[in-house]
Amino acid sequence: MLFVYVLMALVGAAAAIFAIQNLDPVVIRFLVWRVEGMPVALVILLSAFIGIVFAALSGFAQQWRLRSRVRQLENQVAQLSAAEAQRVAQRPSGDSAKL
């Protein structure tokens, strides 16, 4: 866990140095919007953050679908096990050796 904290500290320090060294203002245009005077570091870091958020949301959606599928399959296994147990219970005692 210490390694993760050190790694996060290094990434944070690198982001801070990047932001300090890239303070030049830029103009951002998107469709009908126009933003002037934003530091280039802020634009890049916000873009990276938005990308991370979308990637995480995509991962969470996939994980949710997989968990839902696992629950569905577990229910199906339980139903099949119950049906098999009922089938074995209804069998006459002489037929149990033929399994």
C-alpha cells in the first residue's frame, strides 16, 4: 500500500510541475462555445480527468452487467439443482443403483 501512496504522490507532483510550466493562455472552441484565456495545463488536465471518469463509468457498467449475469446463472443453477433433487426423490428405491 505504501507503493501506491508513493506512486500517487509522484503523479501529483508531476501534474503540479506540468501545470506550473504550462500557464500559457489558449482559446477553446467547441461548436458554438468559445472560452478564452484558459491555461493550456488546465485544458489538458481537465481532458485527462474527463477521460478517466468516462473510462471508470464504462468499467462500472460492464461490472454491473456481469454481476447481473452471474446472479441470473446462479438462480438457474439453483432451479436445476432443485429439479434434479426432486427427480431423484421421486425415483423408486430400486432404480437408484442405475444412476
